[in-house]
Amino acid sequence: MTRNRTLWPGRRIQGRRTEIRPEAGAEITPETGEQPGPARDEDKTPMTASIAYKGKTIYELPESRSPDISSVFFMSVHKSGSTLMNNLIRAACGMLDYEFVDIQSHFFNTGISDADIPAETSEIFKPKGYVYSGFRYFPNQYEIPCLNDCPLIVLVRDPRDAVVSQYFSLSQSHPMPGKDADDKLFKHMEEQRKATLGSDINEFALREVGSFVKKLETYSEVLKAHPKARLFQYEEIIYMKKKWIMSMLNFLEWKMKPGQPMNLANRFNVVPKAEDASKHIRQVHPQNYMTKLSPETIAEINKTYSSTLLRYNYI
């Protein structure tokens, strides 16, 4: 009989096997025949840290399956290939038997808003044994004490394209958060959806693009200070998946079996034949903002945020 260790564990236990929960809204192609990892006996997987919210344990960090590897951080920005990278890294960790941790998606799926994320989240970050992914911004609600001791990969996108993607996502396709821990985030997103539906895309872009620029500026500062970081552009993971995967593997010194990198590239090579605003993957091609935003809106964004756009080579 399994024990109910926590209300929302990091890994859902089913008998003597473990199941990794897919990220909300993820669109993944079928499995490619990879052999599953070894069964995990619940009684032999002690938890090493936990997070509580309103007096209840909401997450427990499992013991690492690969305690000797250096921990790694994968970070991005909303609507910048973050879901693609997150699911690709999740699959890679399954192949390598590495411990994958996506705490930000866990908070979303249980209904905890960014403003309510507990500061004790910092306790789950260890310098060895874990692959931390799923960050859509650099967190300021908690510390990451081992960040500069671990390799960091950051994926970014032109904020003009990202804000256009956000408009269609919020208005039509973005999955709603869970309500297990709290319904405040769910209600907030309902309000956001209504407000977005009532907004012209140009008004929305001018109002919201600054939040994307701010995230890019924060990453600029993080990257300057980090001793082992690598910046990737959205176009690389979209159009050159195998090259991106090989660059990532070489940077991290991860060793895969022959054929596995191509397996990953093929599995996540999802490019819609036509734009569909109702889908999470609406369209993937860069410079979509040029057909969606007015010349006046583009000119104003370019003028207001020229320093950031220049820094990331977008103008």
C-alpha cells in the first residue's frame, strides 16, 4: 500500500512505479520507444526538502537518481519557446535518468499565484543532483543559493513576437491553472482572459510588452554575473533542434546514447502547417508581429525599448 506523503507531491506515486506529470498545455508527439527508467520503490525515495503553503505541504523534493551530477537551471520567458524547451528537457532527463524539477509549473497547476510563492522554495535548490526547469522569468520571491555554482541556460525571444503570442494565448488557448491550493490565480486568469478579449491587439501590445522587456533586462544582469551561462535564441530551438540539442548537451557535458539526440529532435519537431489561434502552438515563425501589429505600434515599441532590442540583436 502506498502512503499519501503530501497533498501535492513532486512526483505522483502509482504502486511501485513513478509517473512524471506532463506540463499543463503541453503538446507532445507520441513516445519514440525509449526504455523507461528503473522502477522507484516509494519506501526507498526519501524526500530531501519540502514547501508548505497555508500550513499544508504542497511539494516535496525527491531524492536524486543521479546525485553526483552538477545541478542545472533552464530559464526562459513566457511565450518564448519555454514550453518546448521544458518538455524537451523533461524527456532528455527521462533518457538520462536525471531528476527533473519544474516547481513553477507545479505552483501554476496547484493554483498558487506568483505573488504567493513561499520564500522557503529556496530550500529545494541543491548544487548537485537536479535539473531545474520551467522558469518563465527570473524569480524574485525566493533565493536560489546555488545558482552561480550550476550551469545556466537561458532561452529568449523577440519581445514583440512574444507579446503577440501572449495576446492570442491569454484570449483563447492558454490552459487555466489548478485550484487545489487556492482559487485566486484561477480567478485572476479569468479576469485576464476577459480583459484581453476586450482589448485591441495594438493596445495590448503597448500595455504588456514592457513586462517582457523587463524580464530580458533581468536576464541580462544575471548572465553578466554568472560564471557558466549560455544564452540561446528562440529561432535556434525552433529551426535547428538537433543543433540546439547538441550544443546544450556539449555545454552541460551530458552524455546520451547514439541516436537519442536525433530522437529528441524528431519527437519535438512540431511546426503547424497553418496558424490556428485556438491552439497552444498557434504558429512558431519569427517576426509574426510584423503582420499583427500596426506600423505605428511597432515604431513606438522600437523607440521605447531600443536599448534592449539592440542588446539582444532584434533591431
